[in-house]
Amino acid sequence: MSDQSIAFSNEGSARAYAVLTVVIACGASILAYPKGVPWSPDFSDLTLLVLYALGRWIRMGVEPSGHVTLSPLVLFTSVLIGRPQVAVLSAALVPILVTRYVSRRKWNEALAEAGEEALASALFVFLMVVTQVVPNDPRWIVFPVAVVAYVLVKLAVDGGFAFLSAGVRLSSSLATGATYVLLHHLFLAVAALGVSLLFSKVGFLVVPLAAIALIEFYYPGKLISEQREVSFASLSMIAQAIDAKDPYTAMHSRNVSEISVRIARSMRLSEVDVRKLRIGGLLHDIGKIGVSGQIIRKPAGLTTNEQLAMREHPVVSANIMKPVELLAEAAELVRHHHEHYDGSGYPDGLSGKAIPLGSRIILVADAYDAMTTDRPYRKGRSREEALAVLREHAGRQFDVNVVAALEEVLEFF
Amino acid sequence: METLSRGFQSYVLSVPLIGGIVLLFVSGKFQISWWEILLFMTLIGTASMLPIPDPRGGYITATGTLFYVLMSVHGPVASLVIAGSAYGAGAAVSRGWYPWRTIFNGAQMGASVGLAGLVFQLLGGFTGDLSWQRFLVPFVAASLVHQASNNFFVAFYFSQLRRAPLLSTWITDIGDFLWSNLLTLPTAALLTILYVTVHPLTLLLYLGSLPLQRRALLLYLQQRRLHNQAIDALTVAIDADFPQGRGHSRRVADTAMTIAREMKIPEVEIEAIELGSLLHDVGIIGLEDSVKTGTPEAQDDVTRFREHVTIGADIVRALPRRAIWEIVLYHHERYDGRGYPSGKSGNEIPLPARIVAVAEVFESMLAGGFPYNERGRSFGEAVAGIQGESGSAFDPQVVQAFTRTVDLGTIGASREGSRSR
């Protein structure tokens, strides 16, 4: 039953994509390595390498996919103060180690991120070195161009990975996360420019001072980003503990959350709505915590009282969530996740567009996952059978558009 | 305030007095323009009214950073006057106007910052030459002197007020604040460089960043609170389903943490041990009622009951700490390899799980119920029960640490406390 998990797993193609990125990035790094520029490694280069790793440690997640770090500051600065070699080397070697062993991401993610960083950095260094830009040079125009190129490569590589591993479309990752990512890097570019100017006035001392000062400034951001993941993990743990009352639905809440998110992305909902759905899908059955396990597991023939208890659970769920600040926004969706499109559902008998779109999505995701899961009294239906049932009831129980969106999502996997 | 001793009153008065005398003697000219004075006064005053939550607890203000810029750029005399009056004014606005306290606070801060400025100059510090020898080293030394002196004034104040021992309070304070003081130095040094080479008004950028930091940290603390509430709620749900009843998970966590501290396990790991012990029986939620309430007699029920460790491990797998998962999965393994679910033995069982195994059995013996007798054992019997299984059920090293904590009274004490709740 636990291997009966989510219908979408593209681990394989995500891994292949990650490895391919790394291979291309290795080639690009070797090509971009500035052999022509004289270099005798010294203590400053070592400092830059360490600062690069520290910057990488400040890692902040970006919705809907990807992340930003502070290492670009060190990368840009290294090139601007005339040490492009250490920039290429750090970008090629450090990210994989820090992402895997310090930030403890999965191998797929670590590989994809390392490849992304090395590839983008190689392009950046190549553009800067081939045009031989030095500080106080009138051709400074190259620097902003190289920064933008760097960001674009990162966004493209990351967008591909997000699509393969989480079904996020490039258009939606560009629409929401990209602006933030671009602004973040532009800010770091301005800061790097400032540091390189101070460097020419004061000396190398300012480089570590500025990098560490900025790392401190961003540290709360890193804490929030990590805590957000931990909070979500503990919510999903609670959801799973409730699911465990019925061993046949061990992964149900997580699946509903994941399917709802994918439907929402396919329907191009805003990231705010996606976040609500992620939490709403996860906790939609939290009200069952008070319903006895025996009723939940009962195959059929509930008594009237038992039915009442079951029908009460969306309201109980919503009431549990409402007082908690960060869950309140999803409570409304959970309350109405058993309303039917024709008004025959519960608890409020809403119909059509009066039902929040998020609730209509959870209803479809819930039904799909329930139908495809094995039960003690019947085997789970196949994907096609489940879709046929959904289509049959579309317009009465389910929203036609949501069912269509689910079909679209399933086509990819 | 009537109860203050005469000695204390004279101390409070003497600090500003000494400050004034130092000021007279140094009587150096102010080489600082009126608008720079205004800038620092405003910034320090504002910063002292903008406390920023520290993730490790308490609040910090950004005044320290500004003091270091001030003392390195403008020397001891200007530092003493500006830091003293601005800090006093800020304290008066944010915490109310109590003449003696405001004046004392301002004076001690002025004296500390002035002293730091003096040390900076004596060590050859010079902001015209921003090298590490002539700038950074004196800068760091001056900041340490500032901290030590500030901690001394405060420790002395409290030693008079609450009769706390002066020297040990002072040394503890220095240790407690050292790390956060060192962390302000890169920013302070950078701001000094910007102040000198670019423009004094760059300090305003820094002031502008403070509300951002404050907001970010408040958000973080809010999220952490939510997380803790979620874990607490789940713990209550686990215990409600369990024969040993309310507080069992919490008591196991307290005992496991005490043993772990005795074994000198790093605090980060202890945090994971706490969470792991709170959740060690989370899989019980997934068991049928017949299995978890009654005494299991049928072989089927025993087998099913044993599944709670694997069900639980599946549930906590989403949490980012591996130790939590290990504790939930392996807390019923035995040192001699006869436990479940995988029959691991000795050091194959992760240490956190070996610790929680001892804590779990100890608490269950005291509480009584399945699989022990109904009434529960006495404290001494339970301790003997654990020691008797050293090397068979339990890791001898963990049992040794457990015995030490019992001898020291730490476990006994925490037991009494938790029982009365």
C-alpha cells in the first residue's frame, strides 16, 4: 500500500536531465576556463572559495521551484576583481558538495543545481573574460549583460528540472518565481560592483567583510525558508498519522495534496492559490481525527449516525484549521471539499461557481486517489477507468474544467 | 527604589561622575561636524528603540554596530558624549524615564564606547589606512574591550541590586554575548569603510535594513511556533491512544534528553532526540483499537502491535532529521539483537535509538500496564530493572550514563516534576 504512492514519479527522467546538465556544465566550464589570463593562486583565492561556499549555505527556496543563494555575489566579485579562475573553479566544484552534504538535498536535486550553477557561471565568466572587462572600464555594459545571461541560463535549466520532477510548467515558473530571482541577482550584481569599487580603493579586506555582512543580513531568510519546509513536513506527518487509521489510505492526504497542486498548476492558478491547495489537500481529512477508525474502515452500510459523523468531517477539519494563522487561508477550501457541482453535496449544499475553485479541485483529486487505491473489499481501478468515472459525473458531481485539467496532467505521466 | 543601599546609590551616581571627569581631562577638541553628531544621535536613538528578536531567544539591538563605527571614526571623546547621550535618550523613550536609571545607562554605555575608542587609538587604529594591521585588528580589540566593559557595568549593577556574585556573573555574561558581538564586526567594519571612503549617509542604508530583518525574524519565530504546536498536538493524540496515557511521550523525551546530555551529545542532536522520543509511538495511531488497548494475547495481535514501529517510521520520514526516523523505527531493537523490527544488535542500532530504548522501558516500568504489572514499579525497582538488562537489552554505555544521572538525581528530579503535572 505504501508503494501504491503517487501516480506521478518521473525520478528517472529527472535524474537523466540532472546528469545531462552536469555533463554539459563540465564541458562548458572547461571551455570557459580562462587559460590566457595569468594566475598564481594565493590566500585571497582560498578566501574567495570559502566565501563562495558560505554564500551557497544561505539557500532560500523560491516558489514554485528553485532557490537562490548568495554565492553569485562572490562569483561576480571574483571576476570583477580579476580572479576569473577561482570563479570557474568554485562554481564547478562547490555547489554539488554544499547542496548535497550541507543543505542535504536529494542527489537528483543536488546534481541539477550543481550543473545549473556551473553552466550559468561558465557563460558569465566567458562573456566577461572574452571581452576583457576590468573595473573602471567604459565597456562595463558587458557586466549587466553577462549577469542577465547568467540568470536566464539558471532559470531555463531550473525550469526544465521543475517540469520534469514536479510538473511545474515553464510558463508558470517564469511568471512567478523568475521576477524574484532576477531582482535578487540584480541586487547581488550591484553589491558586487560596489565591492569591486571599494576593492580598488581599500584592498582585498573589503571582500570578506562585505560578503560576511551580506550573509548575516540574509541569514533570517535562510531560517524562514528552512522552517517553511519543516513546518510543511510536520503538517504532512500529521496528515499521514490520520491516514494511518486506515492502512489502505496510508498516502492518501499526500497524494491528494500533490494531485491538487498539479491540477492547479495546469489551470494556471496563482502561486498563492497553489499554496492554499497544497495545505488544503494535505489537511482535508484532519477532521476525521475525531471519527473512530472503525467507521472510517467500514466498507459499506454505515448507520445514520455514522453517516452524520462522516459528513461532519469537512466542517470539523475547517474548524481545526481556522484558528491557526498559517492554515486559516486554506480552511475555506477544506470546508467545501464535499460540495457537488449540482448542489447535492455537503455541508452547505453550494453549487456551481459558488463552490470555491480550490474545493472543486480537492474533490476531484480526492475522488481520483480514492478510486485508484486498493481497498479491502475491492481492487483499485486503473487510471483510465477512474477518469471515465470522473468524466461520467462531470457537470453533476465534478466541475468539467477541473476534470479536463486532471486529464491534461495525467497525459504527461 | 527606596530599598537601594547607599553603596548602590553612590555607584549609580559615580558612573556618570567619572564619565564627566574623564571628559574634562581628555578635553580633546571635537573634530566632528554638527550634522554628523545629529546623524549618530538619530541612528543610535532609533536603533535602541528597534529591538530585533534573536532566534536563540531574547532581543538584540543594532546599537553595537553603530557604536563601533562611531568609536573608530571619531575617537574616544566624541564617542563618549554621543553614545552616552543617544543611548540614554533611546532608553528613556522606549523604557520610560527613570532619572537614575536613564543617566546610569547612558553613562555606562558612553564610558564603554569611549574606552573602546581609546583602545582603538592606543593600538594604532587609523581609519585613513584601512589595512588589516592598522584598522581591523585594533577594531576587533576595541570591540572586545567595549563588550567586556559593558558587561562589567551591568554585572556590577546586578551584583549590587540582587546580591549576585560579581566575577562569575561578569564572566558568564562575556561568554553569552561574545558570539553575537563578534557577528556584528563584519557589518560594523564594512559600514566604517563606507562611512570613510564613500559618505557618512551610507549609514542610513543600514538603518533602513533593520525593519526588514526584524520582520523576517518575527515571521521565522511565528513559523517555528506553529511547528511546535503541531508536534504538541500530535503528541497528545498519540498518548490518548496509548495505555500508559497522558504525558508518556513527554516523559520519555525528558529522560532520553537527560541521558543524552550526560553522554555529552551535541545540542543539535539532542533536539532530534527530543522530537524522536515525542513521536516514538506515532505508529500506534494506525493500529486497530483491539491491539492497542487490551493486553495482546493472540499471536496476531503481537505481530500487529510490532508493526507500529514501521508504520511510525513511514509517518516521520517526511521530517528532515534522520535521527527522528531512526528512533521511531529502532526503539524496540535490543542490544543483543533479539528485538524488532530488524534484529539489529550492538552498534548497528543508531545511538539515539539505543538511548530512547532505555528511556522508554524505564518510563513504561514506572507507569505500569502492558507489558509490565498493573501497578507500576517503584523508582528503585525500575532503575534496577534497567541495570539488570545492561548488555542484553540495553547498550552498557547508555545504562552507565543513565545510572550516573540517577546518582546525580537529575532523572529522579525530572520524574517527580513530570508526575505532578
